[in-house]
Amino acid sequence: AAKAAGKDQAAVFDVAMRQEQADRIRLLERLRAAVDADEFAVHYQPIVRLDDAHPVAVEALVRWLPPGRSPVGPDLFIPAAEDSGLIVALGEWVLRRACADAAEWHRRWGTTVTVNVSPRQLVDPHFTVKALAALRASGLPAAALTLEITEGVLVRSGAHAAQALLHLSALRAEGVRVAIDDFGTGYSSLAYLRDLPIDVLKIDRSFMPADDADTQQAVLVRAIVDLATGLGLTIVAEGVETADQAGLLRALGCQRAQGYHFARPVPAAAAGDLLALAGNVQIEPVGAEQHGD
Ligand code: C2E
Ligand code: MG
Ligand code: MG
Ligand code: MG
């Protein structure tokens, strides 16, 4: 009886696997068509200075907007786009779009932009040329662009990591900055913080302390902040959802933060409005003459 039950389970599993595979293929077909039909948009989420909540940068986050359906988030389609290689074309489109949108924001308010880059894009021998072309076409200075990569990309040994390193070093030589995204979740090595071409660490949101009593998380965050600061890296805390978390991060010496507490990702036009509002707040310059009334 046990054997029969095992067989049944195997059959159920097999059906589920086939279903999953069919779903993946259908998703991939729809994604291909969506790339051809321009059904994507880039939304932007502010990254703020913790001192005064001023938005100093925005992160570009891709959205799929199938006509007549609700928007689809990247967690649902980026994995399929990566497996299939479609991410190379999609990622290049996001980069060009983000540079174009950010060029005006940078000109007016000094805002910089960060763009997620998938491992597949960094294996493309033309990535450096494509990124520089996106900058040139938009007029955005190289120093106003940060590329976000995950830890795995550079730590992996072999030809792929070597190719990725070449791209990042070449782009950094032009002024582009490099951020490690979701820091702390991968196979981190302290040596790479010292040796690799990086400028920014984004602490993964799984490290966010739940509240003031969450001392273990706070100890980890403090250690990461101290380490990165000592190495001259900029720290961004991800997933900040409450005022208490923002206050705690500030106390721990963290410079920048991103999260729903400050702002959600919004379409380009709304991001422009938000930056304009922040940019128009006049801050009294230090040492300026005081006018009485
Ligand atoms: P990520 O790069 O770590 O981006 C941050 C994600 O956290 C975004 O999800 C953002 O909406 C979400 N988030 C921001 N603040 C909060 C918060 O306070 N609480 C919570 N719970 N979440 C918050 P999103 O937009 O769904 O993107 C998910 C992931 O998809 C990104 O994670 C990134 O890895 C990937 N992704 C997004 N756009 C692109 C892209 O253009 N290219 C590539 N290769 N990957 C992308
Ligand atoms: Mg990111
Ligand atoms: Mg992240
Ligand atoms: Mg993530």
C-alpha cells in the first residue's frame, strides 16, 4: 500500500511539474510579446538622506503593464526573463529609460538614479558600450548613475565573474558607481568589500529591526554600517517602513534609506512631482545673513 501511495504521489508531482512547465512557457511567450509591444514601465522609489529625509536618489524598478490587466511586479517575471536571456534586452531598455528620465531630475535638483543589473547583462560583452551609449543619449553624467548588482555576481569564480568585473571596472573609470544590492543575504566575504570595485552597500530589508527591542538586528546593522563606513562605502538601508526604524538607523550612523515609510515606487511623472516638491523647499544656508521682519 505504501508503494502504491508513493506512486500516486509521484504521479501528482509529475502533473504539477508539467503544469508548472507549461505555465513558464506561456509566461515566457507573453513576456516576449510584451517586450515587442512596449508593455513595460519604469517606476521610481526615492532614496533619502536620513538627516532630513531629502530624496537624493531614485531607484528604477521595472513594471509590466499588460493591457487590461493589473500591473505585474518584477518578482513574478524577472526570474523567467533571466532564464530565457530576455533580461538582456529588457534590462537595456530599463537602463536607457532610467537615464533619460533622470537626466532632467539631475539637471534640476542634482538627483541621481540607481538601476538594477542582472547577472546575465554583465555576461554580455557589449554591456559597457551599451551603458555608456545610454548615458550619452540621455545627457546624464556618468557620476549620476549607480548600477545595483547582487553579491553573487562578483563572488562567483570563473569567466562570468571576470567579465562582470571588467565591465564594472571600465564603467567606474568613467565615473559610474556600483552598489551591492540586498547586502547580507548572499555568500558574503569580507575580502570582497576590500577588493572589489564597489561604492555603495544596500543593507537587505531582512536586517531591519522590527522595533527598539530587536537588539540582535540592531547589532548586525551597526556592524555593517561601521564596517562599510570604515571602508569608505555609502550605506543605504532598504525596507524602512516605520519612523522608529528610520530613527534607529540614524542613531546607528546609517546615511541613507529607502522604504515605504518615506515613499513607495511611483511612475516617472509622480516621481518628478515629488522631487520638485522636495527641491523647492528652501533651506537657509549656513552662515547666511539673517533677515528680521
Ligand atoms: P530590489 O532591487 O531589492 O528593490 C527593492 C524592492 O523592495 C522593490 O520591489 C521595492 O518596491 C520593494 N520595497 C521598497 N520599499 C519597501 C518597504 O518598505 N517594504 C517592503 N516590503 N518592500 C519595499 P519590486 O519593485 O517588486 O522589485 C523586486 C526586485 O525585482 C528588485 O529588488 C530587483 O531585484 C528586481 N528588479 C526590479 N526592477 C528590475 C530591473 O529593471 N532589472 C532587474 N534585473 N531586476 C529588477
Ligand atoms: Mg535594487
Ligand atoms: Mg534590494
Ligand atoms: Mg531584492
